[in-house]
Amino acid sequence: MAEQQIRFDDGAAYERMMGTWSRLAGDIFLDWLAPRPGLRWIDIGCGSGAFTELLVERCAPAEVQGIDPSEAQLAFARARPAARLGNSAGARPRHCPSPTAGSMAP
């Protein structure tokens, strides 16, 4: 069976379409979750990095890692100011390393 192609190859266009919704849903989720500062986060399917950036702004994490299969999405996410706190990697979720596997450098 042929693997399905990734269609989200324009990070800016994806951000215009989904970024607002990611932040709205993310705000509600983080209000409900009420995480303590200093946690380590992994955002699987981080897309353009909208939720990842929200994590940095609201949660004061020790580390954030974003994983997405689209290199274009990751490039957009890496350009966000919040990217200074984390790493991002191009990987499909089934290929994610375990938390003990080490850093996922871009």
C-alpha cells in the first residue's frame, strides 16, 4: 500500500487556516489542564507551531519539542520566537523516539 502524501507544504498558509483555531482550542485545553511551570513537553503533529508557541507563552516549560512530518511546517515553526526553547524534528509519530532517546535536533 502506498503511503499517503503530506499536503501541508506551506507553513504560512496552514497558519492562516489553522493557527487561530489551534490557539483557541489550546487556551481552553491549557485552562483545563492547568500544568505547573517547568515541565518538558512534546507536541506531536506540531504543524506551524501555534500550540507549541502557546505552551511557551503560558506554561514556562523547561523544554518543548515539536514533531511533524512536513519539513515546510517545521521550517515555519522554527521561525517563531518560541522556537528558542525547543527542538523540532521531521518524523511521523510512529517513528518518535522515546523520551530517553536523547535530543531531536533540527
